[in-house]
Amino acid sequence: MKKRILIVDDDIMTLKILKKYLEDTYDVVTENAGYRFVEKMGSYDADLILLDIEMPVVNGLEAFDKLISNPELSDTPVVFLSGVANPNLVRELMAKGAAGYLVKTIPKGELLKRIEKVFAEGAGVKKADEILILDNDIEQLKEMRNNLSANNYRVKVVRSSMEAVDYIKNHHPDLFIIGKDSSGVSPEDVYESLSSFLRDERVIPLVMQENFFSTELVERVKAALGK
């Protein structure tokens, strides 16, 4: 049985071209609106998704966040499509768990090779652990996010407990780092106020009683995750 590929793009010409490239090898279905993809994402039964970044109403990045927060769909490999190459965006998407990034003008032969590689590499591979960081120190947030992203973790940062609670409810990250600068409240107090919620949501907390150096931060995260 052919593997099924879903192409999501608001550009009809792109849908037609990519479908023509792939339909001899794969079962191809298309969707021309990001919001409809989000509404119907559980019904496509796709083995891989080609997802346009720039779409009205719901763009590809927003749709991807919805996908990876769904436990039944989060392991579906997603390859992003864009009209231009953007190395910084590539790094960001790969850190969040994307399976790849393609420019829409890619030739047919190269497209087929890249998709074959995604299927070959994706068999049995678990998505990177997701880490949520709460801290009001912008420089500290940037440093922690960059260090953890460089070590293949998916990272989200927030600056208030309320934001953290909302994100945990909707996305269920693997680890929640409570930084030293948490809206004027000590990290220990933040943890105490959220401890029962974190247990219910099965999110591992890591309370920072001091600022960790880069290597120490990664080691603390690995230990907390049991790696």
C-alpha cells in the first residue's frame, strides 16, 4: 500500500505541481487552507505532511503547534514548504520537531529523494523533548533557549505563571524550567503554587535556585528527564 502524503498550501498551482510530482509514488491528498487543515487534521490519515508556512487565517507555524499538541498526531512527520530559503527559520523549525524544510521550487527528483530520506530516518524516531521556560530575565531566557535548542530540544519561553499554565494545558511539554526571575516571586514559591497542577499534567519541574552555566543547564535538563 502506498504511503499517504498530505500537501497543505493556499497556492493552488503549488498544490497541482507537487501532487503531479508525487502521485506516481504516493497516495496524495491536498488541502488549500491552514484553518481547514486544523479543523480536519485527525481525518487525513497521512504518513507525512508537506505544510506551507505562509497561509492566511492560520499559518503553517500555528497549524504545526496544533498538530504537535495532539498526542495521536504528534509523531506524523511534517516538512515545511516556503517560497524562499531561510537558514534561521530552518534551525527554529527543526528544534521544534519538524522533519524538514523545502523550497517550493525544488525539482521533482530532489523532492522525491528528500521525502524518501524523511521516511527512512523517521521510522521509530521520537520527537525531541519539549521544554517550557518561565523567566522574566530576557537575556537569561535567550541564553537558555539558544543552549537548549542547540542540543536538539524544542523550547518555548513564557514570562508569567498564567502563560505557563495556559501553555502546559494546551501543549503538555516534557519539562518546565522555573527561572530565578519569575515576576518577583521566588522560583520555589512558583513551584509550590503549581506543584499539584504539574503533577496532574505530568510535567517534570526544574526549579532554578541559581543561574546555570551552559553545560550545567544541559546536564540538569538531562538528569531531570532521566536521560
